[in-house]
Amino acid sequence: MEHNPSHVLRLPLVALIALLALVCSATASASTTKVMTRNLYLGADVGVALKLLPDMPAAAQFMWEQVVATDFRRRAPLFAAEVARERPDVIGLQEATTWSCSTGFGGNRRVVFDFTQEFLAATAATGTPYVLATAGGRTAQDPSFGLGPMPFLTRIHDPATFQPLFGTDTADCGFQIGDALAIRADLAPHVRAVGASDFPTETTIAPLVLVIPRGFVWADINIRGTPVRFVTTHLESYWTAGDVPPSARQADELVDALAPTTMPLVVMGDFNSDPRDPRDPADNPGDQPEVSNACPTQSGNGDARCNAYWTMRQAGYADAGPDATAPRNFTWGAGALLAGPDPARVPAALRAGNAHGLTDRLDYTFLRNGPKAVDARLIGAAWPAGEDTWACDAPSQVRDAAAAAAALGIDAPNPTTCLPTDHAGIVATIELPASTALDPPLRQHASGRPLATTIALIAVAAIVAGVVLHVALALLLLVPLIAVIVISRRRRRA
């Protein structure tokens, strides 16, 4: 057969055109989404406050002074600047806290700090506004637990704050903590459904008085033609020696709750679980769950029995990254006042290989049902310099910053700088599969012990205790008085 050069060239050209068409088709059918997970930090070290109990006024005063020093009004613009730079579609917020105060029984109650609203207002001020995902009369926000203002028991002295609000030097204050899903405002019309659910596992600090529920928030959002279910959660940090950590139980419950989901799924949050947990007590600077008969040490195979991270992985969730096993990617370890890493933990951080003084990886973005991570990185981990720090000036922060700098072997910052929160955040870019599936909304599950019930129990207990105390004092005063009156009358009769 006669050789035809044009025929030889035509075949590769046809194949090349077909290949280009296939690539273009794949590109057109796939879309990406960018997400951010950010623990806003309620502003105070609850662990230290718990150690002050049963002296509740002392615990309340301690927490309030830290909240004032870590002033969220000064931190909110930092989060907003991060958001404006990154422009994520969805942000998973944890420790979205409200602090409120009142004066006495039935006093005027005022919200002093509302982290969620201040965060959203700060994003609007940058020109890149965010709102909470809303659909069907529901908002993607779950106020999981807290303690309301309790007369006398949570009495706080702060004239600078309370004089303008109440005209007094003191007030009774409390907080409400929770999770929320914020979305870029232009995506608001594309929200299909939202909801929140509490985990069956609650953590009891004091029976009937302090019972901590946790839960998760979800939203189904159409991202450039692909319906995606986004979830944010904050698992419990408190654990009891010799028992399975609540965070591991709650991770099991989260997996079960999300099991019916077939649409692309993105789960973000603070899981309070490091891949190395449970830890050897000799190498546990962050007070993470420790090895016991119930919780054997990690063997390197991803034992999920006592570990929320491995529970998610074993359930088929991919970790979007960055690499959770690399010390450079630790996300927690800052001091309670945010003036750098906790100096007590810095040596352990440096030994592990984290130059920022962080000791544990607690924050993650998990993927299931088709999404694939394109890129993931930490934000807000660098101290004392960087875009994510602010000038803080409380004497306690100046002291902590000097100690943190000394532990890191660097010069103390001048002026003193603080981190925006005690957790590093994660920004992840995710490729979504071509999908039009839209699952039915998840079941709503409310906690068996609402916050109002807990507060009511505490208030009733406080009132009863006060009444009993006053009656006892009255009797102690009245008995001698009655005796004197009786003796006096007998003498008169005599």
C-alpha cells in the first residue's frame, strides 16, 4: 500500500483533540471549594478555673479577667483579615462564645461579648462579608454548653466594664459556647438545608450542676452546581484516667449520625485528639488522654478505640491535611492569654520538632464521598511576628510573652504581641466530584439536658442554699434572744 504521510499525521492529531476534549470535559464537570476551620477561643483557661472550684466567685473572676485581657473586639479584625485574604466558601467556627452579665435576681441582663456577631461584623468591614448559613427557618449555630449569670456565685468586680452598662462596680456573668458555620454572603441563596444535633455522650463535671453537652452543626450548600454537606464540630477535651475519652465516643456518634450521607461531605473542627493519643504520661505536655488498661498505647496502626482522629480515618474519612503526623503541623499549645506559646510546653514542642512552641494536633478537615484535597495549610501559628498577631498590653500578657520568648530562645517582642486564638487554623482547597445528589436533611437531636435546665438547677440550688443559710443564721440569733426574753419575763413575775 502506498505510504501516505498525511494519514500518519492525522491519527495523532485526532487522538490529541479527543484527549483535550476529555480534559476539558473533566475540568468543566469538577469544581473546587475552599474551607477554613477556626477555633475562636472563649478567652479564658477553663481548666484553671475548674481547679478553683468550689470557690465559684474566684473561678468567675479569674475567667473574666482573662476574657478582658484577650479582648475579642481586638481579635475579631485579625480573623476577618485572614478571611479576606483566603476568601473561603465556608468557615467552621468553634468556641463561638457569648458572654453576658446581669445585676442580682431579675436584674437587667446584657450581652457584653458576642464573638459570632463581632466576627461577622468584622468581615463586613473588610468588604468580604460572611453570614451564618440559614435555611428553612434554621441557622447553622449550636449553643452547646455554658453557665449563665448566677447571683452571688458568679459575681465579678470590673468597674470599667460594668459602670457604663449597669452603673455598678460588680455584676454576675456567665458564658454560652457553641459551634457555627459561616459562609460568604454571596452563597446565602445556595443554602439548601441546615441543622444541629447534640451527641448522646455528655461529660459530667459535677452531677446535676455542670453537665457538658457537645454536638455538631451542618449545612447543605450548592457549590457551583455541586451539593455539598458541610459539618463543623468541637469534641470534648475533658477526660478521665482509665476510661475511654468522651471525644472518642463522640467521634463514633458523629460517624453514625453522618452515615446516611451519600453526597460529598466535608467535616471540620476541633476534635481534641492527636494521632499519638493515648499518650505516655512522661511525654504528654498538653495533658492529652493517657494510656491505661482501657486505652492501650498507639501501635502505629491507627487504633481507634480511644482516639477520635483514628475513628474518623477508620470510618473512611480522608484527612485533607496538612500531614497530621508531622510535628510542624501541630495546631495547639498557645498560652491562655495568647501571648505566645505556653512557656511550660515550649521545651517539649522544640524536642518534638515544632518551632512555634505548639505541642498537639487537634484541628482537622475530613473528607468523604468523593472530595479530594488539592491543598491544605496552617494559618495563625507563627509568633511573635506575622500578619495574624496583635499588640496586647495587659501586664500578665507582657510577662507571658517575655517567658515564651525566653523559652524559644528569641528576643521578647516589643511591643508585646498576641495570637488571635490558642489554635492554629486550617485552610483547605478541595476538588469536588461531579454530583447532583441531594440527601434528605439529617435528623435533629437535642441534648437531654438543655443549658436552661442546668442553669435552673444551679440557680435553685443556690437559692435553696441561701435560704437554708439565712434560716440557720436567724435561728442562731433568735434562740439566745428568745432565751433572754423568757428569763427576763420570769424575773419580772418573780
